[in-house]
Amino acid sequence: MISDEMAYRQYLDGQEQAADLLVERYGDPLVYYLHGYLQDLHEAEDLMIEAFSQLFAKARPIDGAGSFKAYLYKTARNLALRHKRKHRIPFLRLEELPFEPQSDGLADTELLRSERDRQGWEQLKAEDREALYLVYLEDMSYRSAAAVMGKSVQQVTNLVHRGKKSLKGILERERFDHAGE
């Protein structure tokens, strides 16, 4: 399987099918991510297309961003934030996203999925939700998630830790509430 960075380089070298591969690989997940910001699937699809268009139009190396995926998501996030400010949309509502992780190997994924089903996800701070979403559901490294969010790796580490701790507290409170029924 060809890497994202290799496909992007191939596109820059004139191989149009490499762009199709990247859009096929990240189009739908990016729409779901953007939908968390916009709460409008059609707008999310439009911004996904615009994010890819910007990457392909600029045609420059993305070595400094960490990875193609991180650079793409950062571009899309910036577009969504600009759109949100323009249209005054609430910040990052991930509760309506399909909650299917890309990797079944993560131990914390099951905890996150059960919490999402119980609506505990909504009780998290928006930054904690976004960090958890990028790291566990988009399978990004902490470094890539930091690039997307415009934060340091340590800040993302702290957000993920705080988010998991909050989810644990929500679970414990919920278990206590249900025990008394």
C-alpha cells in the first residue's frame, strides 16, 4: 500500500490518480470530522472539497506538518473555524458523528465507544473531545493531532489525559446513579 506522502508526491509529479487515491482514503472521514464543527453535512462536504483543492492547488511539500493527514485535517479545521465564525456555529459538536474507530487494537476505544453511547461524550470539554477524536478515532499520533489543533504535543497529551480522566469520572458517576435505581 502506498503512503499518503508518496501519493501526494506522485500527484505533484503529475499523476492525477494519486489525488483520487487520497480523496478516496480521506474524503468520508474528513466530512465526518467537519460535520462535528458545522452540523451541516452539505457544508462539510463542500469544505472537504475545498480542503483538498487548497492542498492540490498549493502543490508544495508538507514535510513540516508531520504528515499528509495532519496537514489535510489542519487545513480543513481552519476552513471550518472560519466558516463557523462567519455563520456563528457552536464549537465542535462530535456527538452526531459516527463513532467507529479505525483501529480495533486500542484499549481505550471500547471505553470511548461506550461513553459515546451513554451521551457522556457531550459532557467533555470541546478541546478534550477533539483531541480524543483525533488520537483514538482518526488514529493520529499525538504529534499529528497537535499539528491539526495548533497545539504542542504536550498540550495534546494533557488534553487526552484529561479527557480520559473525565470519561472515567462520568462512568463512575453513571454506575453510582444506576446502582441506586
